[in-house]
Amino acid sequence: MPKFLYTILLTNILSWAAFFRIIFTKTPNTTNALFIFLILFGLSTFLTTSVFSYFLKSRQKHGKFHNPRLTYRQGLKFSLILSLGLSTLLGLRLFKILNLLTGSIFLLLFVSVLMVTTSNRR
């Protein structure tokens, strides 16, 4: 396991600990508490999915020479899009503005961002 991954795993554990601490200690009656919740949720899901995507990509490249940092950075784009999508959807739900119209607009925006970022055109 590469050395840089230990730092990422430690940051991941600390972000999940802070997330659960906010859940169990703060009451969600202020806007600040909700924003802190959403930011910590987005950071935690971003770090977790980036580590999972690194292990999946490194398994695919097993036996071949590969740069671990480059493999990790390739998974960052997917994990960032996924965590932003989840935290935005949760934010819409928390602020009670998620309905059919906003949900469909968000889904269209999310799918278009996925199509643009995963296209092979440069």
C-alpha cells in the first residue's frame, strides 16, 4: 500500500468521526448546522469513494506496472461528482425544496455533468 494512502485513510476516518459527532451532538434547527452537516457528509463520501475507486482500479491493473498516485487521481473525478451529487440531493431534501420539478432539473444537470466528464473528447 502506498504511503500517501495512509494520510488519506486517516483523513477519511477523522472526517467520518466529525460527521457522526455532528449528527449526535448538534440539533438541526439552524442553517449553519445543516451546512456543516452537508459539508462533512460531502467530504466523507468523497474520501470514501476515492479510496474504493483506487482499490478497484489498482485491482484492474494488477500485474501491470502502474503509478499509484496516477491511479488514485483517476478515481478522484468520479468520487467528486458522486459526492457532490449525493450531498446536493440531500441538501435539497433537508431544506424541503425537493419536489418533482427540482428533482428532475437536478437529475438532468447531474446526467449532463456525468456525460461531459466521462466523454473521451479532449
